[in-house]
Amino acid sequence: MLRDPTTVFGLIVLIVVFLTAVFAPLLASHDPGRGNLLFRLRPGFWSSLGAPGYLLGTDMLGRDMLTRVLYGSRVSLLVGFGAVLLSILVGGTLGLCAGFFRGRFDDYISRFVDWLMAFPLVLFLILVMGVLGPGTWNLIFALTLQGWIPFFRLLRAEVLSEREKAYVEAAWAIGRNSWSIMFQEILPNIMHTLIVLATLRMGIVIIMEATLSFLGLGVSPHVPAWGSMISASRGYMQIAWWLPVFPGLGIFFTVLSLNLLGEGLRDVLDPRLRK
């Protein structure tokens, strides 16, 4: 993986975003929720009109943009990791069981998945968040309600293929039980596809979080999030271009790093793609 420069770039960017999220209180020099109206809409280091101590400028309430961008990375990574982890637990477990046991359980779950997929994702999330209300954990729960479906479909298809192979028949022959075969024999052989899908889905989840925050249905209003920062800057884009640009760059580089890392992991972990 280290021989691929694009994968290395994605890994480095993701590590930087992760570290800035973890150490945001140490890196930030201002309170993300407290502003100074005397310095509102000031540019950053690139202009002589910038306020001292505000590297990326200030917003319409005089709050430090650098601080808010750093704290916004916390929201995106928390929602991304949380929603993807819950989706793996729910969708992965149901996919393993449906593909292995088949029968009526597989039919019922598959029909339920078809019913859920009939709802457009964004409209479904807007409906759920409209009922639950803004909040980080409500957002993670809403993203999980449909986020488990790709993991279910992937693992179900993989298990249906793997359960017919010789090593599974050998496990049956020596007396292994169903749960042991699923989690100790089949799951390790399809783990590479699960890891790649989780990496790619995390980028989609971060975009969905930013979309809902942009619409005012994401995290709480007092929590700095990249999507809500872009939404609040709509009326100031012509006079303060830095307000939407820096949160947008945060979303762009985070999602790009996840996609590049996912592609690199797929090339490394999938034996069929190795050179």
C-alpha cells in the first residue's frame, strides 16, 4: 500500500484530520462559540485588514474560523465512525445470518431491505431527523437506519458464495457448529471487502451529515459543524468568501482521503487485484 502515492496521500490527510479533531482544544486559540463583534467578517492572514490572532479570519459574529473548522472535524469524524460502526454491527450480523441460514429469515430480511431502499436516502433522513430533532446521537441513529443496508447486501452475497466452498464443507465434516463456521471460517475470508466498504461508506456518511447540518437538521445549532457553517455563510459569500471555503475544503479533503484510502485497501486486500 505504501508504494501507491495516492493511497499514502489519503492516509496522511486522514491522519491529519483525525489528529486535529482529537487535539482541537490544544490547537485552537479561541472559544468556538464566543465571538467579538468588533472583528466580525475580518479576513485572515492573506490580507492586511485581518484581525490579529485570527489566522483564517472571522465569521459574521466575530468567531474564529480556524477554531470552528477544527472543532467541526470532531463532529464529522464522530458521526462518520459512529454511524458506520453501528451499520456494520447491524447489517453485518444480519447479512451473515441471512446468507448462511437462508430460508424464511433471508426472505423476510431481504423484503424489508427492498422496502427501505424504496425511500430516497435524503428524504428519508430529513423525515427521521424532523421527528427526532437535531442532535449528534439522533443523527448517528438516523444515518444507521438505512446505512446498514449496503453491509447487509454485501455480506449476504459473499456468504452465499463462500458457504459452498470446500473449506466450509471441511468444517462441517469435522463437526464445527454453524456459529463457529460463520464467525471463525467465513467472516475472516470476507473481511477485506467489509473493510473497504466501511472506508468508502464513511465518506458518504460525512457528506450526508454535512447535508443535514446545512439544512438545519443535523447537530445542535450551538455545535460547530462544517455543513451548518456553510449554511450560515450563504448571505455573506460575496463579501466574505472564506466563510464557506474553509469548511468546504474540510469536507472535500476528508472525503477524498477516505476514498483514496478505500481504493488502496481494496487493491491490497483483494487477492484478485494484486499485481
